[in-house]
Amino acid sequence: MAPGVIYLDHHATTPCEREVVEAMAPWWSEHCGNPASRLHRPGLEAAAAVELARSQIAHALAAEPEALVFCSGATEANNLAIKGLAEAELRSGGARRRLICLSTEHRAVLDPLRYLAGHGFELICLQPQADGLVDLEVLEGALSDEVLLVSVMAANNEIGVLQPLGAIGALCRQRGIHFHCDAAQAVGHIPFQPAALGIDLLSFSAHKFYGPKGIGALLVRPGIKLAPQTHGGSQEHGLRAGTLPVPLIVGLAKALELALADQGERAERLGALRDVLWQRAQALGGVLRNGAMAPRLAHNLNICVEGVDGTALHRLLRRELAISSGSACSRGEPSHVLQALGLSRQQAAASIRFGLGRSTTAAEIERAAELLSACITDLRRG
């Protein structure tokens, strides 16, 4: 981390835990076998490490190991789930051509859906309620025999709200509709069992819960057919060609193990720190919270500051705070998530996402609150 900078952007990425780095270390060079090379010991050792990690991860998600497909991260997993399901439907001669999502989904979901919308599918983007949560009656009204897929993220990457996944899953099951969930911000942070929630396809990334970048997975309910999006080999049940990155897979399993071990304590501690920060922000006046306070990720706070220029506010704060105004993939554009909640472009630009993490301390939150107060006061004075 840069000297003197308080890191509060844990939704963008988290630091890789030392224990995770240590678990990966032998697999970079000492044990360098390709897990697809089963004719010698190094290859068999690598394959065994992959399958052990697969079993550990699947067990943590109350799933069977064969349901797990390793990918480079949630973005690739989302593409495999969404485009793979659509292509499989076409190949099988199925007639479902309608896709449904919330307008507040991450671009890693929206962009594949929009791609399919340009290739013969119909996309319906539902507006959430003002608090960011899905309106279940509106969703139910949009469901029909023409719908192939509903995609709703578990926890929003900007405003942290937790969608009612069980209710969505039940609506989809009643109509034979597939339910995909981008759980990049949820896995490792909240209790999570996809099958019990009716989720058919689940995407997640290791670097969101203190694991390495470049690895994630797609959990596929048994019986669902997907068309591979990467060709060139038979790895991952023929769904994802390419040599498996053994060190990263081992790191993913270790990171999830550690995340589940302190999940409850971490949520309680960070939730308390988040509430302190919110109380300090509220006391300044003209500060609004974006998204429902509950249900919400304990380590998330997203606020809109009235009466200031957003660019100037972020310029002042980033001298000591690593924070964001939205998704790391937004390329500096005002948040489409916040605009979907009814905020103007100016209000979205003057919003701040605080993402607390395992290493966040009370002293850091106190300093962040002091900086926020000083910067807002200076800007309002003009």
C-alpha cells in the first residue's frame, strides 16, 4: 500500500493474505507440473492439488466438486454462464429468447447480456426500487415461458445491498427459468449456499476475499448445459480450455477457508466501524446514504455529498484515502448504479464508496471521518 494512504477500496480488490501467498509458493516452481499431464509424478501432484482445492471450495458452498469450473475470475465466469447458456439453448433448438436482469448489475453481466441482445435475444433491464433492491412483484410480472435466464447479483459492488436471492430463486424455479447470480462481492463475506437459494449458476473471484487476482470459478447446477466460450482443450469438463493455474487455484481455496473462518467476527467488527463513519458523515449535514442500510454488506458505505463538486471532493480525499466513486470498471464515468436509483450525474459524481476490509482499524476510520469533514467544509465555503 502507498505510504500514508488509508485503503478503503476493498470492493475493487483486497490484499492477498500472507497465508494465501505461502500456500501458493511451492506451486510456482518447486511443484511446476501441468495438472493435465497425468503420465508422470509432477503432473499427478499438480492434478491432486487442483482436485483437493476443488473439493474444499465446493464443500464451502455446499456443492459437489464436479459442479465447479475454474475461470480467470467472475467476469469470465459471467460470460460462460450467460453466453454459454444462450448458445446451448440455440443449439438444442429451444425457443426461449428473453433475458432479465437489474439495471444495477455489474458491467461483467450487463455487457454479455447486451451482446446477446444484438444477436437475436431480448433483454429486459428492470429498474430497482429507490433503495437498490429488486421489486419482486415487478420481477414476477416480467417472467414468462419466453424467459431463459434471470441474472441478479447477490451483493451490489457499489451500494452493497443484498438482494432477496431465495425469493428470486423460488420465482424462477416455478417457471423453469435459469437463475444466474454474480456473487463476487458476497462469497467469503456472508453465509452463502447457492443450491438452497435456487441459484443455478454462480460466479465469484478470489481477489474479492483476500485471494489472488486472476482466478475465480463458476458453479453450475448439475444438468445445466453450457456451450464453452474458450476452445482449445478438454479441461474443466470441456467448458474452459487452457492449462489450469495450480498456484492460483490453491490460493483461491486457502483464501476462502480463511474468509469463512473469520466471516462472522469480521462482519460484526466492520459493521460497527462502518456505522461510526456513517454517523460522522451524517453529522456534517447534506450527506445522503445511497442504497438500503439493510440488508447490506457490513463493510460497505456509499454516500452522496450535497453542495460540492464531485471531482474536487475526490481530488482532495485521495491524498490520504484510497476510495472510489463507483465500480473499478467504470472508467471514471458517473455510476450507472447510482443513476438507476434516481441520482443525477452530478450527485453520482459527488458520491463516495467506502469499502472497509480485514485490516481496517478504528484509527483509520477516525482519520477518514476527519478528512471527510475537513474537505467537505472547505468545498462548501468555496
